[in-house]
Amino acid sequence: MKKHSMLACFLVIGTAACAQKASKPLKRSAATSYAETITPAKLKKHLYIVAGDEMEGRETGKPGQYKAAKYIIEQFKAAGLQPGAGNGEWEQPFSLMQDSLQKSSIQAGGKTFTFGQEFYASVKDAANQQLGATSAVFAGYGVTTEANDPYKGTTATDKIVVIADEEPGKKGAPLTERLRNAANHGAVAVFVVSERNNLGGRGGSRMRRTGLYWPMMKTMEYIPNCYFVAPDVAAAIFGKPWSELQTAAKAGNPTPATGQVASLEFSKGTEEIKSSNVLGILPGTDLKDEYMFLTAHYDHVGIINGQIHNGADDDGSGTVAVIAMADAFMKAKKAGKGPRRTVVFMTVSGEEKGLLGSQYYTDHPIYPLEQTVTDLNIDMIGRIDDEHKKDTNYVYIIGDDKLSSDLRPISEAANKHTGLKLDYKYNDPNDPNRFYYRSDHYMFAQHKIPIIFYFNGVHEDYHRPGDKPDKIHYNLLAKRAKLVFYTAWEVANRASRLKVDRNEK
């Protein structure tokens, strides 16, 4: 008994000692005291402003986006950053274009047809056009082959060419090829006829206005305006049922048919939309000519159907995390512990329009891309998705192993300070959501710059009016932001820059 009791005592003592050793807190790093300045209260204060109603949803090129840029600049200044856009400026400006339809109609056979009901055209691709009485010619499917020439026996010079759309389930020549063929025969416009083109007024404002796009040189190739029209339009032009012409087209032997359009009008206006990326820098010490980026997009989708879409999570959460990390890094700098590499804090606009701001930056870099060592990009880190309702202590990590074998070990070591579950689900190259390609980091990755994309997944308020600051999990937001900070600290201060030794999808 006694011997057993002593053995039990030794076991108890040993177990207690092991437990004490296991529960020993992680050794504080030089970054810890500065990471702890990234607090839920600080993030909440910023986010209620960035995602407040006064910012009107921060749509690119709208007053709310300009207000948000001003606020970010104020915070970068307050932290002590230097202007990062060159020439003492905080903003890297860029211009986008947007076309809006002014008016458009077709008159034929004593009837007037309305844009968005019986016909439509690409507002971006179509040029302004106004025609009086103009002859029209039917050209089948518009494809010339050795066996069949729909233009044989007629002329399309200075006429409107009318062609049938592809038959359902059949793949014919691309539309661009058929348009080129019409252009080569002298057409001034092309009408493509299909049952699918009868919109019944469902076109809405989105058909009358383009998205934002880059100014670009006009192609020297002439392509006539293409209008997608309903069968009723064709029947009015040729004075016979469209089915007769369609039957001939299907047989590969279109009946020569001519008609007339009484008038055609297509008028649009083009507006220049001004936007900007906001950049602040913290110059490094001995490795200051190498650059590490911390990015988030500060734009959102604006006001839709009269409702403000505040975008608290998307991507107000990332924006305020960048602001808080700038302040933390500057506190370290003031304490004599500034980063070895230069840290660039960049919030971009135009992400919701197609990664336009980050594309502009990488097309017009302020700091050499070949000297840019990484981009840590944050896009939505304030909420919880459906898959993690019971296990909320997580963050999705995307892209960390795509280009560098160094980055995942650094990220996982940094996570020892935060204890998050790093979920790699969306890092799978076969993930159908393709999130790796859908945020601003990808513009850096295209230039072989290693990246990490931090993400909480989508939720019921994604791109909806319910994405408001009161639904953010601020403690979790702070923990995720600290993970980014610890990772950035290591990348900015390590002796060697990250290897670029992988090329994964």
C-alpha cells in the first residue's frame, strides 16, 4: 500500500508538473505590446464611421467614397505615416469611364419599338447612331460558306443587315465573325433576331448604363452597331411573319428579302468617374528598399433601390484593420522598433467594380513590383459564416502557399499568438467559388508577389443592406487583425525576403 501510495504521489506530482509546463504562456515577442493596441473598441470606433450612413455605401466615384478616402487619410496622418502616393500625396488618382443611354428607338412598319422592350444593344460597345429611312436586307444566319452565301444576289452596302440568332442547342459561327462579315458587305448596322430578345420592359436601368471601365483606345476595325431585336421588329421591317424568314434560314437557303427601317436612333453619353487608392508608408531601416503591402478595399456597392448598403464587413472590416495596424506599427517605430522593410498601407477603391483600383496600382506601381515582397490582403474579417456558427474562432486563409513555401510557416507561427483555427477550405484550387481570384491580392499574385488573403466567408448580409456595424463581432475582428499584424511583423523584419519558389493555382 505504502509503496503504491508513493508511486501515486510521484505520478500526481509529475502530472501536475507536466500540466504546468503545458499551460505555460507563450513567450511575448517584440510585437506583442504593439499588437495589443489593436483593440475591439478602436476598431468599432473606426467602423461606425467608415460604414456609417454618412458614407452612403462608399460606391466608387461617388461622394461617399471620397468621404471615406478623406477619413482614412486623416487616420494615417494621425498615426504618423508618410504620404505614400508619391510627390507628397496620399491618393493615387485614376479615372474610369461610364456610358449611359440617353435615348434609343426603332421605327418600322408604322410602329415604334422601345429600347429595353423589343430591342436592346450594348451601351458600352455601340456607337452613337442616327439613321433616317434605311433599307434592310435579310442575310440568314449571316455566315458565308462555300456552299451558301446569304449575300448572293443582293447588296448590303449602306443597309441594315438582319440575321437570325443561333438555333437553340446549336453552335454556329461566333457573333463577332458574323458582324465582321456584315461589315465587309458594307452594313451600317446589324439586327440579330431571336425570341429571347423580347424583353417586355425587363431591361431596367442596368441595361441603360455600363459598369465602370478603363479608358481605352478605339479599335481601328470597323464593327457595325449590333442591335438584338424581337421577331415583331423583323416582321415590321419585312412586312411578313418572322417565322417565314426563320424557316428559310434554318434550311440554309435564306429567301432574298428586303425591307425598310423608317428610323433608328441610339444616343449615349460618356462620363469620366474619378477615384483613388489611398497610400501611407512607414519607411524601413536597413531593408527599406523592399516593400511589404497591407491592403484592403474601402469601396462598397453604394445605394441600391434607395437603401444604403453600408458594407461594414465588406470591406469596412478590412479597412479599419489596416488603419489599426498602421497605428500599431507606428507605435513600434516611435519606440525604436520600426520595421526593417518599408511597410505600405494601401486601401483601394474599385474592387467591387472588378478589382480596378488594385489593377491600376499594379499597372502603375509607385514602388517597384520586383522589390515588393508580399501583399497581405484583408477582405471581410468581421463576421461568421454558416459553417462556423458553433466554432466561431476561425479565419479562412487563401493563397498563402501559392507562390512561396515560406509564407504558410510564418502565418502558422504568427497564429500561436492568436489561436485561431486557420481554415484552408477555400485555398483548394478546385474550389468552385474561386475566391483566390476575387479580391485585390490577386493583382499582386499575377506579378509573382506572394500573398495571403484573410476572409471570414460569405453570410446572409453579403452585398445587402444588412451588412451594418452592429452585426460585427469586434473581439473576433481584433483577433483576426492581430494575426495579420504578427504575420506582417515577421515578414517585415526577417533577415531574408520571402522565397518565390512555387507556382500553384
